[in-house]
Amino acid sequence: MSYSERLEAYKDEIIKTLGESVSKASVDSAPVRTKDGELLPYGVGVHEALIHMLDKGKELGFEVYNDENSAGHIEFAAENADKSQGYFGIVGHLDVVPAGEGWEGDPFEMIEKDGFLYGRGVSDDKGPVVACLYALKAFKDEGLAPKIPIRIVLGLNEETGVSSAEHYTERQGHPIMGFTPDADFPLVNGELGILGFDIAQKFSAKPAKEELRLTKLNAGIAHNSVPANARAVISGDKADFEQIAEKVKAYAKESGYDISARRQGSSLVIEAKGLAAHGAHPELGLNAASIMFDFLGRIGFANEELNDFILFYNEHIGFNLHGEKIGCAFEDEKSGKLIFNIGIVNINEEVATITACIRYPVTFTDEDVLSGIQQTIESGSIGIVTRMVQPPIYREPDDEMVKAYMNAYREISGDSAAEPMVIGGGTYAKVFNNILAFGGQFPGDENTMHQANEKLSIESLMKMAHIYAKAVYSLCFE
């Protein structure tokens, strides 16, 4: 029996193990300590998911490692293997996003219906992790011995941060090659750099109470999301709120945007509604903050610094998605255009802050981006504060890993026309050196990650298991 035949025979066991994993409500939560004083850094549910997977790995005959409850791994190595040469890393995660509303059943009780498995985490990322585990079991049961140790690394807070991954690499080092099964097929051979920063301005003077003032403007909840709502509060004892409300109506009719005004006490509240989207794909959404700024640019406030800030936004940011007017409209052949998203806006009578998330092409640097923006900012009162930087990653199509992963995908899927892609999102490939994002979302399959009724077809689950097995075999056994 070949390793491929063995893997196919494990189907029922794979589904059972996945169901057990889904039953662990592994949403990252506050750290807790057990009665014995043991620290669970990401809460009880995440810890239960880790222990379940480590126990399953041990049950299947592998060595397991618990990294202070902050991460872990399941290792398959040849007898007397020299582990000093490094390891092949399959880097997944066991934490999931909150279940949310709209489920037809219990999100943490996996059900099978019409060839699909439903449950939180079946596709992101527990299904792919379990598929990889049984690929290793197929090799082991076939009596094969890998040339280098193979580890399934179990991250525990990928949905909320990178501390689990960083904790692991600090103690166990980085793989010499590998993949994370937490993106798309056929293969992600490049990820745009990610730069998060604030553009801010302090206001030197506060207008008098009777003058027309913008007392608050708030939009967005995350730097990497397109704001769906924006809310502005306008005050002023002598303000003609009826006239402003009429302007809002005229703007809504002219633009087609969803924006409205209503009195609230002694103020006028203006609300704009857009369409939420991931910051990597702002073209799929509509930025409510940009709608609000566009309208507010038609009103003259008593604070001239505020007026200048609004003008700056409208002239240099606006509805542009590629940095066209702010000095960073970079692009290259390998990865396309820079992606520019404003995720959060907070303005009061003392300071204005807009939080941007830029995804920049793989042949550029964060210094290139910031330099271009700095040259555009003429006013000395506007400043930039960098929040985070994730440099881009990229491997050429003729790279050894790229060829191995693409060959495995094409052979198993039959999709000979598939080509590797560059994405704007960030995966564990940004945290672990020498790996690429490889599956498990198939082209054409409905993507229900992070949604109610998350699902994965049994056919896709088994197909990804065979693809992963083929790829690992070509790099670690042949």
C-alpha cells in the first residue's frame, strides 16, 4: 500500500479528529492560571485545543512539544536523526475567530451535511492542520523516514497577533523550509509589505463655543479594515444646523452616498455609511470616512487648522486606493500596485488622527513609502507616527519550494494552468523564515472563513491532504 492509499483510508479518522478539534472553542481570550498555578496565555479554550492536538500526535506515534502553553509542535523524525540541521515546518494555528451570530447550529459542534463539514475552524485553520497530521501518519505507517525532521507547528493566536509564533521561534528557531496551510491554493509565493502608521495633527487653538465646530469625528475599528460607518458631531451656539442638514441632503442626492443628519441636543450629528471590507481589498468596500471628509470639505469651520486637515485628506487621500496623490503610488511587475487604506479616524477639538494601513509591492521598502508621503506633507504641523512594519516576502517561480508546491498542487488537483500569486494579506510566512503560504482554500470553493456556518467539503479536505503529502514527500523524502 502506498502512502497515498493509506491517507485515503484514514478519511473517517481525519473527519473524527477534526470534529474533536472543532469542539474546542479556541477563541483567544485573557490569560488565566490553573489551580496549580499553570499559566494559560490564551485562555482555556485555546489551551484545550493545543492539548488535544498534542495528545493526538502522541497517540499517532510522534514526538510532541509544548512550548510553555504558548505554542507547540508534533514532530516526525527518522531514528537517530541529526536535529541540528534544522526542520521542515508546517506552520498552522489552532485559534479561531469568535463564532458570531447567524449559525444554523452550534459552531463548536461539527456537523456533516451534503458532503460538507460545518463548524468554526474547519477551514481556518484546523482542517488543514489535521490534513497535514494524517499526511505524516501515512508516511510513518508506510515505514518512510524523512531526510530532515518534519514539524507541524501549532500557533495559538494567529487571529489576534503573533506573540505565539514569536515565542516559539525564540526557543525553537525557524524552519529551513516549509509552508503554512492558511491561505489559498495554488500557492502564495509573495506577500506585500505591510506598513501601519498614523497621520496626525494637533490644533493650536480652540474656537469659541458659539462658533461652528467639529467636536468629534470617529470612523473605523481596525487599521486593516475599510470603515463601514463614520459619525461626526457638529456644535456651535450660532450654527445654522438646518442649512447644514440641507447640504447633507443635497450631497446625498448628488453623490448617491448614504449620509444623513439629525439633531441631538445642542449638536448636529452626521452619519455616513459605507461598506466594510478587508484592508487588503479596499476596492471591495466603500470607505465611510472618505465620504464624511468629502462632505465636510464643503463646510467652513471656525478652526482653520481643521479646515486645512480636511482639505489635505480630500486632496491627497480621498477615495484613492493606491496612494496616487500622497506620493507612494508604487507598483512592480511581480506584485502589482500599492494598496492604501484608511482604517481609523479620530478627531476632536485638540487633535486629528487618521490611521492608515499600506500594503506595498515586494521590490520596495517601508522607507520608500514613508519618504514619498513625507515629501507630500507640506505643513510642519502634520506628522507621521509608524505603528508597525512587516517587510514583504517573495520567491521566484523557479525557487525549489515554489516548484515543489506547484507541482504537487497541479498533479493532485489536475489544474495545470494554475500559477502562484502575490497577496496583500499577511500570513505566518511573515513571522517564520523560509516558508510560504500554501492552501488550503481552493479556487472556486466558497470562502466561508470568519463567517457564520463556516464549511469545508470533505472532498476538498481530502484533496488538500493529498497535495500536502505530495509536496512534503518531494522535499523531505525523495
